[in-house]
Amino acid sequence: TGAQQSATVANPASGASSDLLPHFQLEPEDVYIVKNKAVSLSCRATPATQIYFKCNGEWVHQGDHVTQHSTDRSTGLPVMEVRIEVTRQQVEKIFGLEEYWCQCVAWSSSGTTKSQKAFVRIAYLRKNFEQEPTAREVSIEQGIVLPCRPPEGIPPAEVEWLRNEELVDPALDANVYVTPEHSLVLRQARLADTANYTCVAKNIVARRRSASAAITVYVNGGWSTWTQWSGCSTSCGRGWQKRSRTCTNPTPLNGGAFCEGQNVQKTACTTLCPVDGAWSEWSKWSECGAECTHWRSRECSEPAPRNGGRDCHGPELDTRNCTSELCTHAAPGAEDVALYVGLVAVAVCLVLLLLVGVLVYCRKKGGLDADVADSSILTAGFQPVSIKPSKADNPSLLTIQPDLSTTTMTYQGSLCPRQDGPAKLQLPNGHLLSPLGAGRHTLHHSSPAAEGADFVARLSTQSYFRSLPRGTNNMAYGTFNFLGGRLMIPNTGISLLIPPDAIPRGKIYEVYLTLHKQEEVRLPLAGCQTLLSPIVSCGPPGVLLTRPAILAMGHCVEASAENWSIRLKKQSCEGTWEDVLQLGAEPCTELYYCQLEAQACYVFTEQLGRFALVGESLSMAASKRLKLVLFAPAACPSLEYNIRVYCLSDTQDVLKEVIQLEKQLGGQLIGAPRVLHFKDSYHNLRLSIHDMPSSLWKSKLLASYQEIPFYHIWSGLQPFLHCTFTLERLSTSTCELACKIWVWQVEGDGQSFTVNFNIAKDTRFSDWLVPDEVGTPALVGPSAFKIPFLIRQKIISSLDPPGTRGADWRTLAQKLNLDSHLSFFASKASPTAMILNLWEARHFPNGNLSQLAAAVAEVGKQDGALFSEAEC
């Protein structure tokens, strides 16, 4: 009985060969019973005099144990191994009450030891899937999610997917992703993804297949461009002409919708009939002339030839002798000589006038001798050139715009930087520019528009710059020397700070800053990469800088190290994009560094070029900021009224472009902009309109919502994505519009707009619009900086040397919350200058000098009164 067995094992035999407690060399493991096959549990211990199994609290009968005895060769201690078998019937006896488990108990003369519990479970896999994939038809490039919830089973089933009976391996296809819930995600549907998909679940018992789901990827047809109009069907009078287009851009495939509309257009045309010319009557004969002739004339004017008609045939002038040839002629050549003498006299006068004009022009040009020499933006790297001493009557020499059409030197070399570039670019130094006053010195002359067009035209002649914008709205440029300066593109958040002494003394550079439209510069993205910032060029490339310039631009990323891998990309001279920096892993010895803040980034670079910030999501929690903006017509004479909902990357430059576009379209803002966090969840963005008074308005939207595909938004390469809600008012007297517009991502963030608006006269949201472009795009010298030059130099000389009690630039960095960049600052010749440069880039033009002065004063190395707000 169980009691007798317990008594038997409670008094183990004596005579153990060791006084040690038993130690298990082998413990029973969890097992599964497949169908009706019994399973074995084993354990082995040393030193052990007895070993027995206990299952679910009861001892297993001694006769059910299979025992083996041996000796450990290394220690000489006895080893005992015991094995039992467990059947399906034993497990089923307690099924539903608790799990079946077994445990080994080993004895020695010193006591007992228990092994771990081993659970014995009956393996199974049910036949029916909890959720099976279903057939779908999707448009090309749309995301697809095929759900699959496998049948219940023990152990839990593993899931794999088949495409046309072939295994789908996400490791081999970046477009495929299997979620932890076993759903198959096709990030962007391709034609090759048209197939039958099957979900397969398997464990040690069985293998189950779901019903196959047929996925059809269709392509909706698109019209080609119209052909040119044909010639008019008649050559004279009223006829017709036509043009055509085909539904081949693209051609509809796999049941995609055919193009809507006409493929042929006809229009009436009128061809003017040709009218042949006819002569008028001859005029009367003229008086008899000195040469004894008279003449008469006629005109081809009754009618004149028109519309391709033929001209009149025959002479216009008729002459004949009027004295029967009895006239006496003058000596030949006398009048011809007089004519020639007169022509020579006129020619001499014209030459004298031309010489006088040239002398006057040269004298005026000499009086306006340029103080700044153009370094030739059209050559390789803006060559440094000598400059002439400033004249006494022209102290503010940089207020005069340099003549960008004049080139003092030409360097016929590569635009790419070279290792030996500085030596070859070096030219003899001229006089330095005289110091500038405290006022701002701009770079405008009397015709900035013409100058900007000339500057861009010169840039466009070089192959490297042919992708620069053909206008000056998104461009700033200026001429700089060792005093440095700043370029800004208004209302975009984009600027370039050239610190003092970044340009070698005695050199002058022409520098430009350009914002590119994304459709003009193709930035290749792969996988989960997305564009996070505008694409910005500063140049010229290859220019020699002795200290890093700071490029500031906005971004739209909600940055976190666990969700994002963010890289700074730079375009090489060959046109390829290269990773020059990975944020969070910056090597201090490189040429680039980046300070990433909530809405802007500051790039330190010693090499100018074309830059962009690109991110790659590491998890589905990664998100970008979208700016949601509502526009509608400012005037609505018809019954139709369109509301345009823009979904933009949350950067100032994109919002500026949309506002300019809406101004051209006659649009107005009808709601305060909102921010939406768009996650990398492969779910599309949906937009819907609700709660309109049906007695006044109706929507022409046939579906319950509109949808913008996930990848159109996530790539960041389509800047002006929007949906239009077309409404119709039932009467032209209706001016009040009240409704709600919802914008949300499936399984993500959402925003709603409550519109309560008078479409005829409401302008209360106009204050949200950015103002027209104001300000100075280029500032040179001290006017470009908040910190006065002399105070800046004193701070640098005071804080660069190591302090005795740590009162140096490191403490200043901590006061300004920049201590995470200490290693980068330490790698530069003047760490304090780097800190002040970054402060200038972050706080211009509205920085609080008092706060900076207080931080400097707290360091203990500088008197706070020396750097007061009043003095600055």
C-alpha cells in the first residue's frame, strides 16, 4: 500500500559509503505524451543509496522503478540511476484537476535531496484555426496584413507561411514581415505578390494548414499625356481637330479600374481662307526729272495678300523717257563724289562720339573700384583671392554687393575636395578687411532680383550645381572674410553660421545656402528608412575652413535611442549619398558632429556640401511628427466648396511651401494646425468628415473615409500629401459651415478638427500663417552674432585653459546643458569657441545674453559685470 511504501522509504538502509548529501547529475525534464506512447523520466545521483520517484505527491511503486548502479571513476562514490515510465492513462486520471508532475528523491547516510519537478503533458493540436487569412484585392504599393491565429495546442504551434506552396522567408525578402501574433505583413504590395497564401501551424503532434487566401495585386489604369492637337480638317473655313490619350500610364492589370473619362477630345477650328493679292490702279506720271525720265507706281493692296494668299505678279514701279531722248545729261560721277564725301564725314563723327563715350565710362568705373574681389563661384571651391585696401571714403566696404558677373581668377579644377587642395588653392594674401561697425551690413544693392538671377544662372553652368533651385526664394548667399557671418533662408528654420576665424585671414569666400525641393533631388531610401529633414546644400564644396561651420535645420522625428537609428547623409561629388555620421555614436576625430534637439538639429561640419537627416525605425513604436493643416477657398461663388487637409512633415520649410501654394490657389486657413504622431506600424492614415447639418450641406464623398497609404507618408519624399473633401451647399445663401474632421492612423494616434466657419468673411485663423519673407538673408561680421567680438575673445582666453578647481569650459558646458558633448568639444583647438558657436546657432536672433552672462559668471573665471545685457 501507499502507507507501507512510505514506511519502506522512510528508513533507508544504512552503510552509505559517504557522509555527503546526494547530488543529482541528471534530473527529470518536462516531456509530452504523443498519442498513446508512454514517456520515460530519469534521474541520477551520487552518492545515493536509494532513489525513488514521487508523482503528484504520491510515491511510485518500487516495482515500477528500473535501477542501475555504478561508481564514479573520478571520486569513487556510488552512482545510482533510476527510470520510470508514465502512460497516457496515468496522466488522464488527474486531467482537469491539476498538471501531472514527478520528482526524484535521493537518500544517502547524510540525508535526502529532491530534484526539480518534471511536468508530463498530453500533446495535441486542434484541427480548426482560430482565425484564417482571407482573400483580398489590393492596389499596388498598398500595405497588406494577412491575419492568422493557429489552432490551440500543447506545445503551442509554430507558424510559417507559404506563397504558392513555397516557404516565405522574411530574411530573404525585406518587403515581408511576420508579426509576433503570426500575421503576415507585406509592406508594399508588388505585382509579384499576387499568389495564394497559406498559414501552416505545427507542433510535435501534427501539422495543420489553413484555407488558402488568394491575394490579387491590381493596378488601376492611368491616362498618358495628351497628344498634340491634329491639324484642322479643312484648309479653308470651319472644321475640327482632335487629340488623344491612352490608358497606359499605367495599363490596368489584374482587374484594376480602367481610366475614367474620354480618350479622344475634339474641338472646332476655323482656318482663314487665303486671299490672293491684286494691284491697285497706276498713279499719275511724275514730273519729268533731271535725267529726262518720269515714273508712276501701284500697290498690291486691292486686296492685299493675306492668310497665305499669293503676292501680286509684275512691277511696282514703271519708268519711261519723257523727252524723246533729246535731254542733255550732266557729267558722270560728279554727284557720286559728293555723296561719298558726305558718308565719310558722318562715319568720322560717329567714331569720335564712340571714343568720348568709352573714356567717360572708364572714368566712372575707375571711381567705383571694387573693394571685394569675387572668388569665382563657378570654379572649384571658391578660390581665396587677394583683396584691395579699403578706401577712406568707403569704410563699410561690405555694404556694397560684389559684382557676381566679374571673375578675378579662374581655377579649372575639380569641384571635389582633394588632399592637397589647400596648398594648391593658396594665393598671395592681400590686406585684411577693415573691422565692421556695430550695425548690420547686408548684401543687397539696387537690383537684388537681377543679381540673384545672375548668381543662380552662373551656378547652373556647373554640372555639380545643376540641381540647385532656379530662383532665389529658397536661397541665400554672401561674401565673407575671417570675421564670419550668417546665412538664413527666411521662415524655414534653415541657417548656416560661419564662426569667426573659420575663414583664413586674408581670404574672402562667396558662400551660398540652398533649400532643395524634394522632387528635384532624389534621395534613395531603403527598408524602413525615412527622410526626417529638408535637403540642404551649402557651399561651395571643397572650400577651406579652419573651424567647423554650423548648419541648422528642422526635423520631424520623435527621437529615442531604442526606436530610431538616425544618420546624417552627405552627397558626394559623384552624386551618391553616403553616411557621414550616426547620431549617438559620433567619433570625435571626424569632420562632422550633430546636436539633435526636439525640433531642430545643428550640424558641425568642416566640409560644405549637400546634407539630409535620414532615420531608420528600430521598432513599431518609432514615430514622426505630422503637421495637419486645413485650407479652403477664400471666395466661393459656386455651390461646391472644397476643404483640403494637408498631412505634412512637421518642419517650417514644408509649411512655408504649402502656404505659398495655397496663396496662389486663393486658399485660406480654416483651423488651427495640429500635430499628429505617425507610427511605423504599416497602417494607413484615414480622414473622414462628420456632423454636417444635412439641411444645409452634403458631402460628395462616396466612402465613409479617405485613406493615404502608409508608405507615401513614411518615406517623407512626397511633401504635400493631402485629401480633399468636396462639399455642396444647398443654397448660395448658406455661408456658415459646421462639421468635424477626423484624422487618425489605424491602431495609432488621431486628431480631430471642429470647424465652425463663415466661408464668406471669417479670417480669424490668418494669424497662424507665417509672415511674408522678411529679414536679412545674409549678415556679415559682428552684426551676425549676439556676443560682442571682444567679450567673446575674453571668454575664450579665460575658459580654454584648464582651471585649478574645474572652473573652465567644461563647467560652462554643464551650465548650458551641453555636457553630453564634452568629448567633441575637447577634440577641438578651442572648446570654448565651439560652445559659444553652438549657443549662437541655437539662440539667434532672440537669445538671452543675460542668461549666458550668468552662466559665465557662475564658472568663477569671468566677472559677470563684464558681460552684461546693457553692454551687449
